[in-house]
Amino acid sequence: MRLMLLNPNTTTALTERLVASARSILPDEVTLVPVTAERGFPYISSRPEAQLAGAEVLEIVAAHLPAVDAVTIAAFGDPGLDAAREAFDLPITGMTEAAMVTALQLGQTFAFVTFTPQIAPWYRDQVTRAQLSARFAGVFSPRQGFGDITSVAEDLTDALRETCKVAARHADVLVLAGAPIAGLASVIEKDVPAVLIDPVKAAVLQAHALWRLRPKGADKGGYARPPGKASVGLSSHLSGWLQRETTRD
Amino acid sequence: MRLMLLNPNTTTALTERLVASARSILPDEVTLVPVTAERGFPYISSRPEAQLAGAEVLEIVAAHLPAVDAVTIAAFGDPGLDAAREAFDLPITGMTEAAMVTALQLGQTFAFVTFTPQIAPWYRDQVTRAQLSARFAGVFSPRQGFGDITSVAEDLTDALRETCKVAARHADVLVLAGAPIAGLASVIEKDVPAVLIDPVKAAVLQAHALWRLRPKGADKGGYARPPGKASVGLSSHLSGWLQRETTRD
Amino acid sequence: MRLMLLNPNTTTALTERLVASARSILPDEVTLVPVTAERGFPYISSRPEAQLAGAEVLEIVAAHLPAVDAVTIAAFGDPGLDAAREAFDLPITGMTEAAMVTALQLGQTFAFVTFTPQIAPWYRDQVTRAQLSARFAGVFSPRQGFGDITSVAEDLTDALRETCKVAARHADVLVLAGAPIAGLASVIEKDVPAVLIDPVKAAVLQAHALWRLRPKGADKGGYARPPGKASVGLSSHLSGWLQRETTRD
Amino acid sequence: MRLMLLNPNTTTALTERLVASARSILPDEVTLVPVTAERGFPYISSRPEAQLAGAEVLEIVAAHLPAVDAVTIAAFGDPGLDAAREAFDLPITGMTEAAMVTALQLGQTFAFVTFTPQIAPWYRDQVTRAQLSARFAGVFSPRQGFGDITSVAEDLTDALRETCKVAARHADVLVLAGAPIAGLASVIEKDVPAVLIDPVKAAVLQAHALWRLRPKGADKGGYARPPGKASVGLSSHLSGWLQRETTRD
Amino acid sequence: MRLMLLNPNTTTALTERLVASARSILPDEVTLVPVTAERGFPYISSRPEAQLAGAEVLEIVAAHLPAVDAVTIAAFGDPGLDAAREAFDLPITGMTEAAMVTALQLGQTFAFVTFTPQIAPWYRDQVTRAQLSARFAGVFSPRQGFGDITSVAEDLTDALRETCKVAARHADVLVLAGAPIAGLASVIEKDVPAVLIDPVKAAVLQAHALWRLRPKGADKGGYARPPGKASVGLSSHLSGWLQRETTRD
Amino acid sequence: MRLMLLNPNTTTALTERLVASARSILPDEVTLVPVTAERGFPYISSRPEAQLAGAEVLEIVAAHLPAVDAVTIAAFGDPGLDAAREAFDLPITGMTEAAMVTALQLGQTFAFVTFTPQIAPWYRDQVTRAQLSARFAGVFSPRQGFGDITSVAEDLTDALRETCKVAARHADVLVLAGAPIAGLASVIEKDVPAVLIDPVKAAVLQAHALWRLRPKGADKGGYARPPGKASVGLSSHLSGWLQRETTRD
């Protein structure tokens, strides 16, 4: 299967980090197709940035159809996830949602550990969206600032390890949230008395599972594709796709 | 005060309908500034359309700063509402959210009545986002289809009146959801045993109230503006605004 | 419009404080009609006091009909709010509820900051009543006691500012709860990294908005007036009003 | 033990009905002390009536102290329950709350069956107050009207039996809600495929259990008595009680 | 009435402790029938132990039918409670559930205080099962370890008193959770500013109340007995009981 | 990887049906190890049966360690799932939980469709346990009875198809609940306007994903293994496993 690892950030070094983490646990039958956004922000960390990145996610998926079998949107916060699922006809997973559904099977409560408090409101929105607040213990982050987004995982390893130890007093499962710290879970898990989840791993494994389960895609129910509609200002790939005739029950 | 009535749909006839309804109840001190989107869809009715329209909302607000004092996003479903609040420094309201907070003061439970079931999943997402499910009784709509989006309120008056009567058995307050049926509440309210809310009216009144309460805007807490950041592919208005230096606690 | 500012406490100095805060932000078209309870307690701070004050609220509103267009019940805790809405045929708002629906539009979470922990259980009940617990971060108060109820805002300014700073770590929006600290928000807001709400301001603005939206009052749904009924022991104003024939669906 | 059965309605025939039902299941050690309100309404069926009746409940309890060991407020809807618990120093139960906590032990879900839809909003408020909505299946009532409040149980036996059969499709346990239908459960339980609860029975049994468990009363925590406070306009019994010095943590 | 006090632990010293606490508050009409499990664990403190103990609970009840009128499962965590209610035709209560429904009537919020953090996940599951999380403030326990399970209450008296003082800042009512600390509430209640509940007392009083209310047992609704079914590997008492013909609606 | 498909029912024909469905979608790297319970019931359909079956699940897993890498408990209702996760050191999934976490990624709401209403209370408990009620639309089943448990899927195909069509009006995703109807989803999915999930497929795919993600098992957090403890009456496999020394944080 061809699985698009869609990085909505414009930083290719982050894409490489995500790919390395994902590849380490995928079955051989999955071929990763990494794509990095060409428009948007080096690193998404707020709702306005996510609103714009989510629009770009739709453009990117439309441009690559039908060359992939499934998509993982590889930014924690899942920009464009619901929109893409409703628009397209193949399995699509997000890092936050996939980490949460994995966590539900590994403990009663989960928390997010991330590298900056500034990003927390957007991340919390995803828990609300999924209506999983009853099992959520909050967002934890170090107080110190960070420098280069591509080396946060290395620069803040100690601070994040200590933050995890604090978070472990409040939750069974910790999700290491944010593309820049993909792969960190393996480094610190022996020191933390909680289950750690690397969300990009969870997201590609869930995409694989959905593809195995149901290759025809999510084309019914609340994600059924809307009727075709004309538009102004989109790329020809996306406007063409959205304009074609479909039906929703 | 200058209140932008931002219609994210590209149909100016809908803007006119919204303006007429809003003007009928606003105090004299409010000057409406109607703006219609130039990119996007004639009428937004799905999550992918809302994702794209929400991005356009950010562009439109950035293009009009600082000529307005407050903004009402005038499409039910509130595309771009959270993103715009976090990005900009003035009061911003949405039709769904404003109708809901008004309904909370007029009954224990509220429902949405709209003109097509196809739009319901997107509308329901707004109740989840606001965590108001405990007071929500569902979305109700006629089964029959509709033709011209600009005359839905007139074409389906009888069907919507009957739908309201059914919905009134399940909720204290009914929100007539969707820009195309702005103004309909006044026509049918005498026939329906429930409180009816015209959401564009609620939205402009809440914008007025927020402006009166707190003219400095929502610049702290969870909507505090993110740090300035460079971007690729946005208009100069929006990229310039998002790139300037700000601080978030 | 004539808006009754109904202070259910018997202390006129509190009424004056509430009026000053409310007048500072109301549009010119609103004429405040201040009324102070003649029976009850100097300052309501418990459920039994609120039970009795709520009964008095019904008496006071009945005594002033039809000379006012809307009512704001100006004690945090909203004594008699649901009862008055069901009994009478005009817009009625409460300080707690209005502050909460305003807070919903200014952040994801809100907290109450008040001047004594003794009052917290009654205040918390209002969050439960409105089913808004999912967005509530708790009640915060200084540990030190207070003296004269009419100068709490001045006597405890520093303590309340510090309490707000603590609360700001837990909520986006802080409601300065309690009539005795009306007006304090303006004094300390520059020092606190959260949105501050003065609830009497929110309550009169919501009353104005409801009056603009729907001058016929909340006479349908869950607040529809009950059938007329005879009573023993009430004033003639209130018993007469409650005895007249009405219908509820 | 002396257990006050406090009927906040002014109709003594209802008190007699309640007493008969309660006596049929109480242990010998419990002596019922029936009291009927002298001010208020023949039958409470709305929030304004409950607000006033709740104030009268406080007056009645204060007038009978210390001649009773516990109190059951014998109107479904529990007027004045929280206020009385905070004011007084002995076990107090309510019909709605006691029926609900009993139902929690007899099935996963419960519903209320009552004789008129007009009373439903007030009854539903009690489920919200107790935060038991997750186990509540709604209020069910016959459509037909009723005549004399003292013979509703007999006049509507068939209609209520049929309503129970419908409600049994939605809930495991049915609470026969309202003082006028006390005792009906025994008449119809063999015909209804659900557990039936007669709430006055549940309320006196819970009062007995609380008295057995903890005779010193609920004098700590959220029902701790407030500091003594002067008042205007209350009876000498109640004002005297509320004014005496106590402390709350 | 004959009330079986079923201790699913195999330690008879715990049974004696539970009986002593229960007898101190029961009416004379209740005759306790203490039974101690012969298979299982000296003290249950995890989910696998509770899974096995719950199976043994079914065997024990089946072996004693029809010699008892009601059953209290006397291990905090309520092993086998739902299973036993569905299987048998008499009132059955559990220590956790009974303590919780009692707490609902004595404050807004409750917490569990227990003697080891290791047991907390299993105890928390019972709050989720009952859907009472909205009123739950968490599990509190001392950090120090414990020795002999039969003298925990005495060995840790001081530590548990201090833990209660901390928990009292978070909850109105504290449940002293765990059979080994039955009776401790009476020892420390004067030092703790919260209502304390000894759960075995609550459980036997609720069993008495259910027996008074409804001697025919919970044989309808969600606990209706399932159709008779053959089995392999159970005792003849239990397999015989489960195989007999019954009907469920 | 060796994945135990543990059927807690004693009917081997059901095991064969489950294996057939699971094998149809598993990657080649997964070797199924089917095991059928030797004690218990031909088909589990109530809480007491599930209590006993869950105890047997612990015995079976203990007897097969360390010959398998992961376990799927293959009865809808997940008997023994939490207990087994806390007891053992390898990934364990359940049909209900796995179907639910899969459904969360394919729509906003899910429902269960099963072949008899008698089984519904036990199934509903699993939604409560997972705290997913906000996304659950209920249990749907045909009214007609069923005969041989091994041919329910074939005997009731038409009735279940029609039930699915009704359920599709209430939920986006339908879970075909119950081992006896494993495989049915593929037969009827083209006729039903909703996403259909075959839970055994979801359960084995989630087991595969957890094994890929985290082969060391769920040995921290809320499922951390309890301290070793002696027992009476268990098999030597299970008692030996539970008695060995481990530590929990």
C-alpha cells in the first residue's frame, strides 16, 4: 500500500524526522510517500496557522489522487482532518486522533506532553472535537523556551523527560505531541513511569489498519462526500474534484 | 461602531438578506459594513468548503483592518471563528455560537432547524466545539430538496414551519440555521410553540455587546495572539499581520 | 428602554456600585431603574439566603410591572432567575449566567474569582444549573477575611489581583464574581494575563441584546408561563399576577 | 426517631396520601410527623411556585426545631432542599433526589412518569442539579388533562399505566413523580415491565438511613452552615436561627 | 430480615471488622449473616483479583439461596455487583456504590481516601461505571507503605487522618475506601473538616432500605434475569440456578 | 507474530466463524492462534455469564504464556479485558473497544446492531466503561427471536439488514455486534447507508497495531501489574503468574 505522509509544515527536516520514526515500525507492505507543504508556515503552532494549513492539506491531497491508497496528516493538531475525510474517498488519519484512540487501549487516562505552552489551546481543541475530555488529563510542557524547531527534541530532551515524569503522576499514557519531537519516546521511555506514544507511529499504523479493514474509504455516514459544487480561487485539481457529481444520503 | 458583516459565501444576494435581517434590530450606533467573499463557494454546506472558507475569512479580515471595530462571520457553522479570534485584535462573533449563547438564556434546550439534512454534520460539530451538547436537541430539516439557494426561505416556508412544529416537541428554543433562511423567524414565529432565534440577529447583537463590554479585543487567554511568524503563499495583508511581533503568555 | 437593575441584597451602597459599573458601558438608549430589596439580607452569600432572596425577587418584579422593559437580577448567583423567567413576560438576565455566556465567546475556559471561599458552593451550583462544567476551571478566592461588605473591592484589591494571577494559570477568562467587587475588573485588568469580566456589565448588555432581539419576552418553551393558580400568603401584586389565566403548550 | 414529612403544598389531602404511602414501608422505630404548608399553593407545579415554596420550607423547619430528628421534603421537585440542608443541622431528604439515588441501584437508566407535561421543566432541573443526566431517559406523561389534584392517581390510573409501558421501553426504572400519585406504583407495578419507584417511600427510607448513618447531621463540606447574619422580613424562628453564630471552614 | 454480609476476601479478620462496623448502626430487625470467601485472595486490590472474586461472589450467593433476604458485597470496588444483580432475585448492594449514593445526599462532591495508591485504578472504575464522574474529586492515599492487612486502620491512623485533611480541600464528602479501614471514620471524624462515610455502613443501610422498599427484588429492566442456559465447570448450585427457565422483556 | 484469538464461548463453530473473518483482512505476518474456552457457556449474553467468562479468560491466557505475542478476546462485550491487561505483559484487545476506536475515525457517531435485545444492557456497559457515550447512538436489534446460535447470521440476514437501515438514520457507523454475526458486514454493506464495522476484524487489526507500536506490552500506568499475591482455588498457571514479584509505581 502507498501511504502519503503529508507534512503540512513547510520544513523538510521535519518531514524527514517523521518519516524516520514512522518507518521504524511499519510493516513491509507499506510504502511511505512523504510530501511537504510548499505553502504555509515552517511550523504550525496556532489556530490561524492550522486553518490555513488545513486548506492546503485539501489542495495537496487533491493533487496526488489517485496515486496513494491512504493519507496520514502529519502535524499534531490534525489540520484539515475532518474536511479531508469528507472531501476524499480513502482512509485518512491524524496524529492527535490516532494517538488518542491508541491511548484509549493502553490506559484509562492520557495527557499530551509538548515543548511549548503556546501551542496548548489548539491541541486541546482536538480533545474537545473528539469528545474524549473524560479521559484527558491535560497538556504539560517545559517552561523554558526553544530555539531551532528542527532540533527541539535534542535540545530539550532533559526538560521533556522531567515534564513527562510530572505528567505521569496525572495520566496513564503520555502522548509526545508535536512533529518536532517525533522519535523522542524511544529515547526517554525507560525513565518515565507511564506508557509513551509517538503519535506519528500511531497515525501510520491506524492508517494501515483502516486500509486493511475497509479499502473503499469513508464514503458513507457523517463523512459522506457532499454534492458537487463550483468554486472560485482553488487549484484545478481541488476545484475539479469538489465539483464532480456525488450523492450523500 | 463599524461592524463588518462578513459573508464567507460568494453570493451577494445572501449578503443582502443577512444585512436586512441584522439592520432590523441593531441600535443606531452600529454601522454595518457588509463584505462578500470573492473566493470560495456560492453557499458553504460541508466541512471541506468550511475549511477553505475559514482560510478566506482570515484574508478578508486582514484586508479590512483597521477600518472596522468588530466582525460577525455570517455563515452558520462559523467558518474560521476560532482562527480569526486568535489572529486578530477585535471582537469577532459567529452565527452559530451567538445563537447558542442567546438560546442558553431563553430555555433549557435548543435545536437547529435547517433546510437540508446534508448540512447537519458540519453544524453539529459547532455544538461539540462549544461543549454545549448537554443542552442540544439535534438538527431538524424537511425531507424535500431545494432549488435556488437565494429563495430557499420563500420556497420552503411551509415545510420549515412544519419542521419547526416537530422540533418544538424536543427543544425550548429553535435556531433557524443557515444564511439563506435569515429573516424567516419573524414570518413563522406566531405559528410555532417555541422561542425562535434568527442567528444573524443574535450574532450582530453579541458583537455589539462584546464591543461595548471590552473594546480592546480578546488579546489574552486561549485566544492570545501567537508569536509572529513568516509564511509562504498568503496575501501581503495576512502574511504581514501574522509576521509582526506579539507575545503570548 | 427601561432596564430594572434589581439588587436582591438590602444594601443600597451595593446598588450604587452596581449602577456605576453598569452605566459606564450601556448605550444611551438604556435607562437604568435601580431597585434595592427591602426584605432579606445585607449581602447574600449562601443557599438559604438565596432561596429567600429569590422569592423576594418575584415580589419585586411583580410590584414594578409594567413599568420596565427588562430586568437584570444583580446578585452573583442569580437568585430567582429561572423562577422569574417562568413567571414573567419580559427579558430577564442574571449576573452569573450572563458572565458565563460572555466568557464562552472570549476563551475556552472560565473561572470565578471572588472574595471569600464561603460563597463558593452556591456559585458553583450556577455552573451546574447551566451545564457548563466542561468549560469551568473552578472558584478562586483569597484566604484572608474581609470586613465591611461595601468596601471589599478596595480593601482586598491587592489580594484579589494576586488571586487573579493564580487563576489565570487555569482559565482563559476570569469572572470577578460578587456584587461587592463590581467595577474592580477595570482597576486590575492590565496586571492580569487573562480576560476579565465584570458580570454586572455582562448582565445589562445581555438584557439589552435580548430586548433588541425579541421584545415579546420568553413566553414559550421551557419558560412558558404556568396556568393561573390561587395562592396564600403572597403580596397582592404577585398573587394577582400568578393567578391570572395563561396557557402553556 | 421523629421524621417530619413536610408537604410544601397547602392541600392536606395530599399530605394524607403521602403519609399513607410512607407508613406502609417504614420500620417501627420511625414516627412520622406530618406538616402541611399554610402559605403557598394547593399544588406546586412550576419554578416560581417552587421558589416561593422553598422559602416556606425554611420557615417550617425552623418553626419545628428541635422537635424532629430528620426531615423529608415531600414534593417532587425538592423545593428548598439545598437551602434547608445548608441552613439546618439534621438529615434532610427530597423525593426526587431520593428516588434517583434509589434508581441508581436498581437499573442503569431511570425516567420520570408524571400526570401533566406542564410540570416537566421543573422536574428536569432536578436531574441537572444532581448531575445525573447520563442515566436519565426523560419525563413521560399522558396527553389528557386532569381535574381534581387529590384524585389524579385514581382518575388517570389507566392513562398512567399506559404511559409507564411506553416509558419502560426507554428506561430500566420508572419514578412515579408527583405527590398526587403517591401510592400508585403498588397498583400498577404488575402490569409494567420495569422497576417502579414511589418516591415518598424512597425519601423516608433514605432519611431513615442517613439518620442511622450519621445522626449529627450534614454540618461540614458544601452544606456547612453559613456564618450568622441579620435579616429583615423573616419569622422570628427563621431569622433567629440564621443569625446565630456558626463557623464554616 | 437476614442480610448476607459477603466478604469476597479470604481473610476472616476483615469479615469481623466489617461486621463490627455494620452492626453498630443497623436497626434491630436486621440479622447479619457473615460469609467469607474460601477461594481467591487474602485481600483484593486489582482488576484481575476482582474479576476472579466477582465470579466467586456468584458461587457464594447461589450456595446460600434462599436462606437470605438481601446481600451486601463487602469489598470496596464492588466485585461481581452487576453480575449478581442480573443473576439473582433479591436486593444486592455494594460498598462503593452505596457510599456514592449516600454521598450524593450529603454534599456536592465526594472523594475516596484509601491506604495505598496501588488500588486506585480499580476504585476509579466504579465511578465511571456509575457515571458519577461529575461529582468525583479523585482518590487520595498516603505515600507510605503498609504491613499487615488486618491492622492497616490502626497502623496508618495518623497518615490517613492527614490524607483526609488534604482531601477535604477538594471534596465535601470523603469515603474511607477499603474493607481494612472499616470503622476508622468514627475515630477521625472530629479532626476532619468534611463529611466522612464508612462504606460498609452505607452498604448495609442501603440494603435495608431496598428490602423495605421493594422485597420482590430487581427482576425487571436492565437487571432482568437472562434466559436459562447450560454451562460447564460451575458448581451445581450456580449452574442449576443459571439454567432454570426465566424470561426477560 | 502469533496472535491468540481467544473465544470465551465454548462453541467451536463460533471460533471458526471468527477466524474466517479475521483471516480475510490480516497481513501475512500475523499467525492466528485460535483458542476456545472449555468452561463456561455456549454463548455469553449476560453480565453473570461475562463475569464467569472473564475469569476463564485469565486462566486461558496464563495457560498459553509465553507462546503468543498478543491476544484478542473474541466476544463482543470484552469479558475480562481490563483484568487481563492488568495481569499480563502483552498487547490485548477486545472486540467492543476495538470497534469503537475504529468507529471514532470513521464518523462522528456509532451504534451497535445485534441480533437480540436481551444482550443490550451488557453491551451498553462497555460504552460507559470507555466513557464514549457522547458519540454513541444506542443498540438496535430485530424483534424476532433466533434459533441456533451458530447460524444466526444466515437466519436473520434480512432482519439485520433492515435493522441496519433503521440504525443508519441515527449513527454514521454501525458495529455488527456479537461473535455469531462476524462476517455479516461484508454481505450487507452495499445495502446500508452507513459505514459497517465487523468487530473481530477491528480487534485483530488493533492488536497488530499495538504489537507493532509497542511490543513490550502495557506494563505501566493504570494497567501496571499488581504486586505478587498468593491465592486459593486457581489453576497453577494463573496462581503462579499472579504470585510472582512485580512492582507498580
